[in-house]
Amino acid sequence: MSAVETINFTRGVPALESFPTTDLIQCSAAALAANGDAMLQYGPSAGLAPLRAWLADWQGVKPEQVLTGNGSLELVEFLCTALLKPGDVVFTENPSYDRAITLFRRHGLTVIGVPLEADGPNIDALEKLLTQHKPKLFYVIPDFQNPSGATCSGAKRRAIAEIAKKHELLLLEDAPYRMLRYRGAQEPTLFSLVPERTLHMTSFTKLIAPGVRLGFMMGDAAVLAKIGKVAEDTYISPGYFAHGVTLEWLKAGKLAPQIEKLKALYAPRLDACLAALDKYIPDAVATRPDGGFFLSLTLPQGVSTTDLRAAAAKRNLNLADGLAFFPQGGGERFLRLPFCALTPAQIDEGIRRLAECVRDVRGK
Ligand SMILES: Cc1ncc(COP(=O)(O)O)c(C=O)c1O
């Protein structure tokens, strides 16, 4: 009997074939030859100085407005230690990135979800929640949101920026998928709309590879200095070796062609996912993103993600738990589908199996 291939619709991992390995081999040797002493030594926790300067120049801010980290997620950890205390309230979108929710909870924060719609957070609900709570932070993923795939409209971004000003609310804008837009026009970042109230965060995890562990935060220099002090007291300096290699790669002009390569690789995977859903599960309500790593489904009435996962496991199909994305419960029929690490053929087969599982669960 031939083994049935396992298909994973679980976490948002990049495709192995997206990694620019050959370029990174060359850039490692060149970086060590040119800048080896600095790359191999301790240094300021904000990051290797010429990399910080490159990132600042790229983003149109001052170097002291950039704080790098070993990936972006850990910067949220340092932010919580530096700026928040147990019992503080943090707003997230509902649903939101499960690891961020876990991290906030670990700091003893009260996490309140603002209902998320296809075009971003529900603004009326946000305003209502602000009459009931005084959050220290609103964590938002405006572009190709993890887990839903939703992108916040320009109008809602402007509304959030105004609300942040009015309520003196700090926005943490997490944008690791922003540059992976496969079609349509970019919306402005929250950082561009209300820089004085926004910390903007992004990462090279989805642009180069998770292994470089390079993310960065931009914002007010004094706030970043506080967060950087926690980083220093934790790991002294971040991974300068990766900083040197990445800087070499960036200076060699590799970013723009890499983004084009990623779009060419991932856009057909998104299309395959949408086409397979239309073909096999037309009554599931899917988000239809224009980029990123995820789309999400609201399963048909009577089909829970928990039951579906159990049925899927029997068909060598691994699905993620939907509940972890909802800070205050709910999400019983929510299913995230990360499509980037699967080929279009695997996606078609995975959704075909998913449809069988939906039938199994309905027929119970
Ligand atoms: C919204 C979001 N933020 C942060 C991260 C973590 O990124 P990094 O690898 O830079 O820590 C991810 C990874 O999936 C993510 O989806």
C-alpha cells in the first residue's frame, strides 16, 4: 500500500524553496571578510550599527528610531517587560496571532479582543470598548492578518489613527506580511498616519528565512531605548553574525528581486487555495486576501474545528486549532489555512480531503 502524503495546514512557515541560500553563502563570506570583527564581537543591543543605519535609511527614519531583535516576536516580549505591568489591559484584534496572545498573558496582561471584519477591526466596537477599558496598547496586524488574512482598509486605518490620538493609545503595528502583496494597492501604515503613537514592527523571517532571526521595531527613540535596555539585560547583543550577512545581502540589492520571487511563488498558491475552496467547499465562508501567508474559513453551521481536526488527522491532514486565536473564547468554526509552504497540487489535495472531513463531521 502506498503511503498517503501528510499535508500540513498548521503554522505559517515559508516554503523551503524560497530561501536565498546560494546568495547567503556568498554574502556570509563577503560579510566576514569585510566586517568580521564587528560581526563576531558584542555590541549595542539595538543592532549592528551599519545594519541599523541601512534599515533607518530604507524606512526614512533616524537610526535611533530602529531597534533590531532576534526575530520580531521577542521584541514584543521586551516591550511588555519595559512598558507594561501585570493587570494592564491590551487590546488585540479578535482573532489575533496566537503567540502574541500567549505572550501578553504570560505577562499577566488582560487581553481584550476587538472584533475583526474582512476590512479590519470593527471601529464602533473599538470605540465602545474604549469607554469600558483604558488599554495600554492596541496590537494590530493591518496587512494580511495572521490568522484571518484580513487587510485593514485605508478608512479604518485613518479611524484607528484618530482614535489613538484621542485616547493617547499606543499602537503596536505588526507588519511581517506587508511586502508580500500579490495584487491590489498598498494601504498606508499606521506608523505613517500617526508616528507619535505607533511602534511599527516587521521581520525578515518571511522575506529571507526564519533562520536569520532578524526583526526590527521603529518608533520613538526614547521608548525604543527602554525596550533595548531590556534586550541588553537579556542577551547583551542580538545575533550580529546574521546582521552582518543580512546587511551584505541588502547592500547587494537582493531584497527587491527576492520579494518578486516570493510573489511569483506564493500568488499561485493563494489562487490554488481559493479555487479549491470554491470547488470543494463552496458553502464555507473564506477570506479572500490579496497577499500574505493565510486565509481563513468560517466552517459551515454544525461543523466545529475541533471535530474537523480529529477527522482530518485520520486522513493525514493536519489542521491548526482555531480557538487559540480568540482571546475571549469563540472561534469554534474558525479555521486558518496557511498556504505558502504547500504546492498548488498539495493545496488542491488538502482541500479535497478537508471537504471529505466536513462531510464526515456533518454526517455524524
Ligand atoms: C503576525 C506575526 N508577528 C510576528 C511573527 C514572528 O516573527 P519573527 O520570526 O520575526 O519572530 C509572526 C510569525 O509567524 C507573525 O505571523
